[in-house]
Amino acid sequence: MNKRAVLCILGAAASLLLGIFLPVFVSFSDDFASTYLRIGVQELLIFGLPALLLYARSPRTWSQLKEGFTLPAPLPAGLTALAGVSYTMLGGFITTIWSLRLMRYGIPPMQNTMPNPSNIAQYALAFACGALIPAISEELVFRGLLLGSLRRKNDRAAVLLSAVAFAALHLNLHALPSLFVFGLLLARLTLRYQGLLLPILFHFVYNLAVIALLATNGAASVDAMALGTFIALASTYFLLRKPKEEPHGTDHTGL
């Protein structure tokens, strides 16, 4: 292992530890700005920066990262955005069913303690620190490093294990099945299009939609949840379906 690799690995470990113990070193208040800034900084320190440093440990791994950011075609990008937004309904449906089961055993759901934005500046901060930074940082780790390392042996096992890790590390028992399905979809999306931009887009618009729904205190009706679930399933199907067989030599670059 060369000096560059050692320094990158040590830097990644230091960033991870700093992110985990950040509340010990820095006192954060409970106001809106401090809460979202803490989330953004911790996401960067725990996931984003360590992932970038591990990719930077060699020219080969850095080149792999750059290849993962190739711009997708418009149709897959549009379907991804639609699937990400509508997954709020599908994920909500999964969580509701699972939560009802857990509550039968006396396990109450976690209460949302995040402050809701109420003006343009707060929405901008929430979208940056609560949607964009987590989407990029977590995708670099789970669909970049982890999935990329695991798939060297078996793609199916890589998809499954990366989704399990993604769901488990969010430490939310009631959201566990929804997060697991979320991780499965993003892993399949990564393999289908051989890149990270579409998973980041899916993750980002999903986070945006969740923040917006919580801010309006809107509870989805049964009809809205059913429609959203149908849209999520349909858009995901068209997004992930295998391309049709084409004549030999044809370069298939999109749906």
C-alpha cells in the first residue's frame, strides 16, 4: 500500500470519527438553522468526505468515480425523478403496514423531531442540508463504494447486502422495510445504468418530497397513497426493465 492510499484511508477514518463525535465537540442548539447545519456537516463527515478520500486512494478508483458521474439520458432522468417523488407514497404505505404490526407488540413509532421550514431561506437550507448533501454523501458510500466492492463476487448478493446496510444504518425500526426497498431500488438503478447520478437524483427528490410533506403537515389520503404507489411501481418498472434485444453492434445508451 503506497503513501497516498495510507493517507487517504487515515483521513477517511478521522473524518468518520469526527462526524460521529461532532456533537461532543460542538454544541448545537435546537433552532432550525443549527439542526439542519448539524445534519449536513455530519453527513459530509461520516459519509461524503470518507467516500471521496477512499476513492482518491488511487488513480484507478478515482477514475471509477468519475465514470459513475456520466450524464444520463433525459428519459431515464425524468422517470427517476417521478419514481423518487412517488416513492414517498409507496414508502409511506409500506411503513404504515409495518408500523401497525410493530404497535401490536407495544413498539411505538418514532416521533418526528425535525423543525419544519416556514420561509424561503429555511426551505433552501433544509433542501441543501437535509436533501442534497445526504443524497450525494450516502450514494457515494452505499451505491458507490459498498455496492461496487460487493458486486465483484455476486450482483444479487451485492444488491441485497447494500440495501440491508443502508436500511440498518438509518436506525429507524419502523422505517426499516421501506428503507430496505429504497436501497434495493437504488442498487438496481445503479447497476442498470452503471452510474451514480440517477440514484443521487432519486434520493434527492425523495428527500425533497418528504421535507415538503412534513412542512405542510399533510397526511396523504388513501386515494393519494394508492395513486402514488401505482405511479412509483409503474415508473420504476419502465426505469429498470431490461432493454430489448438489438442487432449486433448497436450501442444501447438509454431506454
